[in-house]
Amino acid sequence: MSLLIQLKDEMKVAMRAKDKVRLGAIRMAISAVKQTEIDNKTELDDASIIGVITKMVKQRKDSIAMFLEGGRDELAAKEAEEVTALEAFLPTPLTDDEVSTLINDTITQVGASSMADMGKVMGVLKPLMQGKADLGAVSGKVRAALNA
């Protein structure tokens, strides 16, 4: 079942359960997917939808940090509920060991030896880790591995 169909089915479940926060988060996700499809004039596949949802989760996590810093705990709690609702549609996150193994295997596979090869390594890793790991952190680990 495609991820968009799964989102729509879960929206119906949230409506029946009268779960307003989850329903709102799912509706925002569907809206973001449709907007991206319109902007790109193409139909998104599951990997692209995961990218959209990952971006939404990251935005909400940033908002949580700002709300907590500003003393707005009730807004931070609402954002945290939305993160939980959205993360249900993302693949299982990779462990640190799995990330390290993938990085080392990819560096060997590509034959990377310096920072000049970082683009090649990230080009292979990005589709493998999309939605499963923070690509910013992965980039830092790749940089450290290539500098070692």
C-alpha cells in the first residue's frame, strides 16, 4: 500500500476517533504532499513522501525547542504530539552502529579517500537513509571518516 493511501486511511481513523491533534498532523502531511506534487508537477513516490514527512518532523522539533526556550510548554506539547503522529509514517530509524556500518561500506564501495569524494558518498547514502537517519548528522560522520 502506498504511503499516501496509508495517510488517507489513517486520517479517516483519526476522524472517527475524534483525535484532533493526530487528524491535524495527518491533514498537514497530506497537504504538504499535494503542494509538493503541484510545485514539481509530478506524482510523488513513497521515498519522496518520506522526505516531505521527515522535513515536517524536523520543523516541529525545531519549534519544540523554540517554544520550550520561550516558556510555552503547552505549544511544545502540542508540537510533540504532532511529531509522534508523523513519525508513525516514517521507517524505523537506523541505530548508530547501522549508520556507521553503512558509511564505512559506502566509502569502501565508492573508493572515497578524501573530502573531494564526499558528494559521491552522500549521493549513495541519501536514498538508503532517507527518513531513517538525520542526514545532517550522517554528513558529519562521513566528513569525520574521510578526514581520518
